[in-house]
Amino acid sequence: MTEDMKKIEAVLDGKVRPSLRAHGGEIQVDHWEDGVLYVKLLGQCAGCPSADLTNETLVEAELTAALPELVRKVAVVQTVSDELWEQAKRLLRDHRL
């Protein structure tokens, strides 16, 4: 892990993850490119109607305030959980759609 990524992870660990975990959520860095940090919201945060607001007011706000030289924008990568994929495959297999 690069020193820059260590700084990003430190802000996530100290400022962002505790708030997300309090609501059953989690965050994972997908990648970082040209000042944009791409993240996945996991747990209860994945697919939550407030996910965009959480990203803007918590994740992006904390990272851009703490590390303006590294992060100017945070984008959420939409994901589907492994459990949901497995459930969908089972349904398709069982119903032969």
C-alpha cells in the first residue's frame, strides 16, 4: 500500500468507518485515480436510499477536508453483494428462466 493510500485509509478508519459501522455499514476503497477516490459502500449502506447523501456529507467531506492534496472527489461504485448474486443464480437455476 502506498503512503498516499495509507493516509486515505487512516481518515476512513478515524472519521468515516465508525459512523458507517454505527448503522451497520462499511466502506471499501475500490481504486484511486487523478484525485478521485472510488469506493464501495457495503453492509446496510449498500443500496441505501441515503447512500448519496452519506457519501457527500460524510465520506467526501471528511476526505477532502483532511487530504485536499489527494482527494478532490469521492465516487461510489455500485455493487451487488455476493449473497444477492448467489440468490439470483439460485432463482434462475430453480425456475429455469
